[in-house]
Amino acid sequence: MQQSSTKFKKRSRRKPSEFVDIANERIQILFSRAEEEFPLHPELSNRYVEIARDIAKKFNIHIPVELRRKFCKKCGSYLVPGKNLTVRVLSDEKKVARICGVCGNVMKIPYSKRNKRQR
Ligand SMILES: [Zn+2]
């Protein structure tokens, strides 16, 4: 009897998938905490980002795109537009430049349907 693909019965040395689910949930929680703490304790937000990135690395999972855009890949700071993040539209390149106000790292992201969300 074959089970559907939603259930893994594989025995391996890798982390069981339920841990991956928990890890994903943790990451979501950490980012929402980071958002809450930012106005008063931005350094705590950075710490949450750091923990979330550690979890992602440990479980070999990807941080969702919408969360990945909330921190600087270079220095790991939690970024808030208008606070420590400058967003510029580079119409020539059809990209959005996101400039980290902490380390000055420029992250260029091609336009996508998702960017409409900002306004
Ligand atoms: Zn940075």
C-alpha cells in the first residue's frame, strides 16, 4: 500500500519533515516578532533575523521571498522602508534598488507582480 506523497515514511539521517514544518513556523514567528520589536528595540529585531537565518541554514530551508526582503543579506539587519531602508525604482534597469541604511549594501530586485503591494 502506497501512501500519498504528503506523508513521508523515509528513514534517513536528515531532519524529519515535521521539524522542517516547525522550523518554517519559527521563522514566520521570528519575523513577526522582529516587526513588532523594531520601533523600540531594533537590535532585537536583528537578533530575530539572525536566529531565523540560523534555523533556515540548519534545516536547509529557504526563507520565503517576502521575508527575505525584510533584512539585509550582507549585514543581517532587519529593514524597514523609510527607517533604515531606502527603496529606489531604477526604471532603466526595470529593477528596484533596496539600499540598506546600516551597511549601504544595495540589493537589486527585478520588478515583479508582487511589488505592486507597496502602494
Ligand atoms: Zn546591511
